[in-house]
Amino acid sequence: MKVAIIGGGFTGLTAAYELVKKGHKVTVFEKDTVLGGLAHGFKEKSWSWHLEAAYHHLFTNDTAIIGLMKELGLADRLITKRPITATLWNQALYQFDAPMHLLLFPGLPLIDKLRTGMLALFCKLFPFWQILEGVSAEEFFTAVGGRRAWEEIWKPLMYGKFGALYHQVPASWLWARIKKRTPKLCYIEGGFHTLVTALEKAIKRYGGTILTGVPLQSISIKKNCIYVCGRNAIYNSFSHIAFDRLLLTVPTPFAAKLIPNFSLFTSHFSLPLSIPHLHAQTLILETKEPILKDVYWLNITDRTFPFLAVVAHTNFMDKKHYGGHHLTYFGNYLPPGHPFLTMSKEQLLKKFLPFINRLNPSCQLSAVSCQLFTGMYAQPVHQLHYSQIAPKLDPPAGGPGIYLANMDSIFPWDRGTNYAVELGKKAAIRIMENMKQSHHGRATRDR
């Protein structure tokens, strides 16, 4: 069978890898000139490692992607450390990654600290997330942890990420964020680019084809074939290629533009169109001096700040891999139409600078370089009973064999490379299962 995969992120690459291993003819189409999605890496001349467009790390329990690394012979490239996570509260930084830090936090009275601790313990031990999917995060976390803790800790972060949509987010999503987190974090030697490159080589070694710099124009369905029409950005040539199966791993709004009457195509595809999406944006500063001292991840609870999180990558990985300079991300999730989406990196940096200086007034900021990246529709906003509207992998019965698998399909967990790998494997398995069923049904009819 010939399979087309639209999107060269971890979901698409993993699905392609699993399919080519089984002898299927696979072509991956990626509109950008690089693979990896938001985990794609870039590299300055003075660096020996790549850096991701958006901040990335792994938890020690990210078994899907760690297992894939082992299979590709990259087990020795995994680096495990315990960096510092902190929270900016009342214009001061407080370390916030262990029970003792909660007890020392001045923003809550003792009774609320105890309730918050019990809430965190509940999330770690309670396995039945489905029960929490029907109640909002605000309702559940207020009831268990207390209103004061919600207002001081959880609400600023939820509002910072989801904006006015935070009321819709179910308790299962926030439960998953707490349950999943591990004290130690992992990173890949050389950056996630190391894994992307290994996947690309493995796919090609098994006979797969990867086309980068090929934005698709349309997808059409004629009889039993799926035709892909794309444009090569270099040669400006058009091509119509026929496939037996097609897997869409791009964000749902992009997928809807590729297929005529997408919302009417099948109930599996029409439901995800109601899922709100946010754009992920990162401003990356390369500086001679550190912006944060020691802290890797800083949550911003002061909503007067124009960014949600500050991630000092070189407080996690040694700066020697990046020309001896310090690398710091400033991250946001933005709704469509937000003014930051139309700003240049220079304009955004000017907007951020007064707040960056508040984080470290003694720092004489000397930017070596500045990069700006935006991942369109990168963050689906989970809603109550989200599992009922998330995209399903099954195509319609007797349908043309088109599958949708993207970040909308992940629940109750938040988006991430581990789940992208897991989803890619599931998509490949489902495609192969449906192929077998199709062949069996055809053989039965022939008899």
C-alpha cells in the first residue's frame, strides 16, 4: 500500500517509520524546509548543538519517545538532570519543585499549603481521570485545594495560558500536568534534532520518501485513490500523486483547508473543528550574561507581564554547547488575532525588555542574537468531556482511507513530543489494521 503522511513533526515521522518497517511505501510531505515541527532545531555558527524553536525537555516517564530512542540506538544520548523550577510571585522568585518549597512559600497560610499538598498528592495517586473530565479545573481545584491557592497559584497560570478560555478547561487536564511531572528532566545530546535526524535516516533506509519545502495545495478523492497536489518551493513544480491511504498530522484548521467539505466529510472530522486553538510563540535571546540565575523554568503569576514562562535553557544544558552564551526562551500561547502575532522580533523584544529587567535588575542585558518562532494552532484548548470530541483515528466505514492524528487527539495529557511519538505509533497500527480488514473484505467479495 502507498501511504501519504502530511506533516513532518514527530507524529508524522514516527508513523512513517513504523509503516516503512513493515514494507509499506510511504511519502512524507512537509511544507517547511526542516523536519520536527515545533521541535525542529536551528544552529548558530558558534554552536556545537542545535536548539529547538520552542522549549523542549522530557520527563523520565516519557516511555514512548525514550523507547524510540533506544530502538534507534540513541539511548546513550539521553541526559538526565534535576533543574530548578520556580514561580514569580509578588515580584520575587520562589523555588517551587518540592514539598518543602510549598511549606516555605509565603503566599499561602498553613491550612492552604496543607490542602494544596494534599491536592498534589491526590493528583499523583488518583488514576481515574475520566471522572475529572466533567468538572472544570477551577471548580475541582478550588474545592480540594481552596480558593486562596487557586487565586495565587493556579488561576494566574491557567489564565496566562488559555486566556478567557480557562473556564472551559477540565480538571483532568490540570490533573494530568501534575501527575505526569517528574523531578528529574531529560534532554537529548545535540538537541531534539538528533532524534529527528535519526528518524529521517531510518525512514529513508527502509525505502521511505521525505519531501521538505513542499506546501500542499489540495487533496482530492477519486474512486479508490487519494490524490495529493503539492508545490515544491524550490522548483515551483506541481505534482499529483496517488495514494491508497493518507494520514494528516497537521493542525485541524490546516487539514480542513486541504480537503473540500472537510466538516461534512465524517463526524470524526467535523467535531474537532469546534475545538479552540492557540498559537505557541517563543522569543529566544542569546546573551552574554544569564537572565535568570540558576533557575531553569520560571512560571509567571503576575499577569501584567507580557509573557507566560521564562525558560533558561543554559541553566539546564551547559552553555559550552552554545558558544559560551546563555539561551533564554520567553513563551506565550496566543489566541488568533493577538497583536504579538504581527510584531517583528525587534518589536516584541522592545515590549518585553522592561519586564526582563524586572526579573534581574542587576543584569546588563547584552543580546548577541534574537529569534522569534510561532507555531500556528499548536495548542488545542481542552473542554469539558474533551475525549468525546477529540479526533478519532478510525476513518468512516467504507470511506476513502483518510486519517487525522494531531495534538487534538491527545488527552487528558498536554501536547508534547512523547505523546506525538505515541500517537504516530497508534496511527500506523490503525492504518495497517484497516488495510488488513480491507484486503480481507475484498478477498471475501471475490470468492
